[in-house]
Amino acid sequence: MLVSFICTLIFPTLSLATSWAYSFVVWEDNIYVISDEYVSEIKSEIGHVTKYSDMKSYPGNFSNTFEKGTKYYSIKGISPNEAIAIEESNGRYIKAYNDGEYEVRSVFNGFFDGQQGVIKIFVLIIIGIIAVFLICKGKKKNSKNGKDLFH
């Protein structure tokens, strides 16, 4: 009980849901922010959404807006490194601008960084040592009484 209380104070609950600042797709490890511009001259298909989620980040051609299978296209006269077109369900193509490299982040990204991270690791080690000590002490006490907790 005490260990749970201490852990709650030291490690506040992390939300597993993601809050997105904007609509995007990921293509070839780059994040493309969806604009409000439509494109009429597409060149060729270059990929598609392989994973959709509005709650978590995923690797690959991921989107927080478009469903799995939504196609990506290159745009005539524009490098795919600059912008791509995303096919909408109504047959129109919306422009998405490259906003740089996409990184999948874990819930614990940065959680153990810096001085506070060192303190958190130290506290976890101390809690682990205390837990092992208490388990061993309980096992030893019960084996003296003729009881074995683990068998």
C-alpha cells in the first residue's frame, strides 16, 4: 500500500491518449501537415495510409485523420519532399506540406531524463530493494512456522 502511494506521488499518471495539434499523414518517415488547399494536377500514387489512430502514434505511413488505405500522390511540379496530395473520399486531393522528420514517441519519452530522471530511477531501485527484502523476510518467517507462501 505504501509503495503504491509513493509511486503515485513520484510518477503521476500518464495519459495514453494523444492530443494532436493538427491533422497529418506520415510518408517515408516525414510528417505532412494537411492544409486547406486542394490540388487538381496529381502525378502518380506514391503510397497509402497503413495505420490510422486518433489516440496513439505508430510507425509507417500513419495518419491521425485519414483511414487505412487512403492513397498519397505526388503533385505535378512540386517535389514530394515539399508537399504531397492525399485522396479524400469524395475524389478530391488535398495538399499536405512536409513538416520534417516524424518520430514515434513512447509514453515514457523524456520521463527519465535529467536530474529528476536520476531521482526517479534511484527511488525505483530503493523500492525494489525494499520489496525484495520484505518478500524474503516474509518467506523466511513463514518457512519457520512450517508454511511456505510460494508452494
